[in-house]
Amino acid sequence: MKIIVIGASQGTGALCVKAALAKGHSATAFARSPGKLELTHPQLTKVAGDFHDAKSVNEAVKGHDAVIICASATSLSAFKTKPDYFSSGTRHCIDAMKAHGAKRLIVLSAAGAGDSIKTAPWFLKTFVIGGILKIPFTDHGVQERLTEESGLEYVIARPTRLTNGPARGKYKKTAQLESVPGAISRADVADFMVEACESSTFLGKAVQLGG
């Protein structure tokens, strides 16, 4: 399978690239600065591009079977100038996928986005999702709706607090609106997202992840 990871230079996106290659797939790392990804592999292609530029995304997506979106702003201030950071780029990806016949879309959202706010603890719901991170969480909700209405084969990943620990290989994943452990390693989230490219288990679902 040919997988492109949008937002692949660091964090969960970089780990998705590594996981895809480890599973035998061809991977394209798409980012503003893909050179930051300190990885070489015969099945790896690095492409410099802008998640928010339709032409850039369209050219990069062509020829791929699956798209993983991990792009995120590096600071909260970015959302003040671009409150639709997640949704606008995701819209470009969806349009490109439809234009080129790519069918599988995997999107990194967050626990507490969309209807999963029902499972959030009171403090998180009040002071984080409804407070300091209100703009990005609101836009994650828009991003999720665009994904759900895209007509593509999609899976939305909603991890709880992300950590930099190693993959444990044991974590809770459920499409039910229920609480999951309050943290999960980026490596485990990457494992899930690449698995979602291959599997039909969670197609058409938003999946809570924790562990």
C-alpha cells in the first residue's frame, strides 16, 4: 500500500511514517520541512509542501492509496490567525483524494472533540476544551464532520493526552462513547493509524484511544 502522511516531520506523524515502513508499505512524508524527519528508507519519499495550499496537497496525494492526516500547529498562537487550521487543510486533502481516487482517510483528532466531549471529565471539559483550547477543539469538530461527510473510507483517531513514551502495544480502542485511560503514547497512536489503513474494523468510526 502507498501511504502519505500529512504532517510527517515530527511527533505522531513521524511515527506513522516509521510504522508504515515497518509494516512493509511505501510511505510519503509530507511536511513544510520534511528534512526534519531523520529517517532514510528505500520505500520512503519526502515531499515539502503546505497542508493549507490546495495545489501542493493535490500534487502530493496523487498516486496514493491512503492518507493519514497528523498536521497540527506548533503553537496556540497559530489558531488566532488561522482558526480553521485543521479543517481547511483536511478539506484540501479530501478534494485531492476524490480527484485522484484515493479511498482511505485516517485523521488524527483528539479525545473531547465532537460528540466525545460527553466522556470528558468536568475539569477538562470546562477549562481545557471549553477554555484555553476552545478554538482548536472547535475546529477538530469541523474537521471530523468534513471527514464523516466526505464519502471516503475513513477512521478518526481520538487519543487522550499524548506522551512520548515507547509503544506498549496494549491500549484501549473503542468506537463507543466511553472513557478510556487518560494518556497514550504517540507511538501507539501511530500503530493504530497505520493499522486503520489496512483494516476495516473501524471504518466509518471515530475511535477513542487511551492506554
